[in-house]
Amino acid sequence: MAWPDTAVPRRRCSIVVLSFLVIRLAPGSPFSAERAGPPEVLRDLEAHYGFDRPVWVQLGRYLGNLARRDLAAIRHLADRVAVMYLGQIVEMGATEELLRRPRHPYTQALLSAVPVPDPAQERLRQPIMLEGEVASVLSPPTGCRFRTRCFRVFDRCGEPPAAHVVGPGHLAACHLCEADAARP
């Protein structure tokens, strides 16, 4: 691997952006998310290395693909997150709150599937195993779209759920959350 100042321009861009991400995501880094916002850091990278629009588009696609596949990366890339199932948002909120206290059964199942780095905790982890067929986006089930695979399904799930406030800025579209939303 070449140093950024000796690499060809496209390779230089990749080296600089990846270095930035490694430094930014490292625990305790002076460039961590708590200290400097992405716009300031990226503006400095643009000024120094001359990134142009295609580079930003490529970086956006890369980060978008990473976030869709890596729930741990989402914690570092976004302040707010929305979880979708069959094209509908089922839960939305501040990233830390949503990852710490998922309320929709689909979000709970997704997060239960994330491996834990500690082997002792990994042995204790009990992932939620979803059963049934994934419904078609072209012909979704009536009511809650997740009900054909939900491990907590009950009669009301045949009706479309409303989004309920389950915490400050935290919404979940599930009939199970109605009782929580009714509490002051």
C-alpha cells in the first residue's frame, strides 16, 4: 500500500477516506464522532485532497451499503435510524436508544442475530429464529406486514398498526407498543 502523497489520485482518495474512517471509529480517538462532526472533517479532506462529486457519490454508496449490512457500523454512521420491513418503516428513533431498546419484534429479531465479540456472552446469546415465508412486497399481507413471521403475533396483527411513541423521538408501528404509548 502506498502513502497518500505517492499514490495515484483515485487510490489516494481511497486511502485517505479509509484512514479517516479507521481513525474516526477508533474508541478514544481525538477525531471521534463526539469531537468533530463529519461535515467539518470532510470539508477539510475536500480542500486538501481535491475530492470531487463522483468521489462523494461513491463514498455515499459505500457507506450506505455498509450501513444496510452492518448494524454495528450504524452506531457510528447515523444519529437516527429507521428499520424497514417490506418497504414500510416499522421502527424509528435515535440510534443508541433504538439499538439499546428495540421495540418492534422485527428489530428485536435483527439485533438478536448480531454476533457478540465476547465468546462468553456469545454462548449465552439466544437469537430469535424467524419462521415462515417472507411475504412479497408486491402482495404484502393485510394488517402488519411482519405478522406472517412474527414470534409475538396475535389477533390484532390482522389490522394495520399505527406508529406509537415509545420513547423520546422513538416510534414503533406495532400493536404490542400501544400499552407503552398510553403510559405517561
